[in-house]
Amino acid sequence: MSGYQVVTASVVVPADSGGEVTAVCPAGERILSAMGYFNISFDGRQEELSADGTRAWAHGYNDNTGTSDVLNVDIVCAAVS
């Protein structure tokens, strides 16, 4: 395995709404780990990885009343031989 990098993707999720965000590894790299989270809320979220190991999705529902939040997904990518 050579060097690694963190790729982050984010989306604003309005109050009382669901959202989804996708992060993709650069060409030739695969995901080593993935984590989804909201900036403010501790509301539940779910992460999924693609079968080929190149992208991850985070799904979540912002249960905050009257406050938008940001749903993020961070992935660690590396060239794996």
C-alpha cells in the first residue's frame, strides 16, 4: 500500500429532512475506511460502501426542528496492490 488521502464530501440537510452524500476515491485507489456524521446533531446515519470499494455514501435524517445541519462522509483512500 502506498500513501493515503482523506476525501470529504458534505451536503446541507434541512430540518426534519433526510439527505445523502457521496465521496469517491481518486482513480486507482480504494477505500480503507469510511465515516458519516452530522456537524451539529447526533441523529442516526448510515454508511454504505460500493462493491468495488471506490465510493461511500452516508444517509441521514436531520431531526432538528427549524435548524439545517451538514451531513458529511469522510473516506480514507489508498492505492492497494
